[in-house]
Amino acid sequence: GDAGNGFTSVIEKELNDATIFFADNELNIQGVNGVYSVAVVDLLGKSIYNNTVINTASINLNAANNGIYLVQVKKRDATITKKVYVK
């Protein structure tokens, strides 16, 4: 695919293909290799998690209330944001 600028980042594709899901009080991220950062914010913009992780990550979100959160995954110059429902 062409992003309009004639360049589609390999890292962007890696992030878009990653599996991000919530289960057993943990946010799981699979399919991203190497070092990347993860930020979890609620819909009001309050940050409940922000850290750097490596490879497959399981992040404990025990402190999070039920609801929808935005998970921002950033690796080098690429960033994706996905919605995750915490229950």
C-alpha cells in the first residue's frame, strides 16, 4: 500500500499487525519485536500506564476501572492507537 508519500514504514506495518487485547487484568501485546513504548490513557486523557517494554508484553492493569482505554504503541517513528475495553 501507498501512504500517499510513496513510503510505507515497515515498523508501521508491524504495529498495525500486532495483537493487542485485554484478559485476566492484563493488557497483552503480541507481534512487536524489540523495544517500544506503551501508553494507556482513559477517554478523558488521564494516563494509567506509560512505560517502555521489549517484545511480547503483559501489562497489569489491576488499578484500572472498567471502561474503554486508548492504548498507544510507539516504536521509533511509528505510532498506533487502539481501543481496548477493560472489564
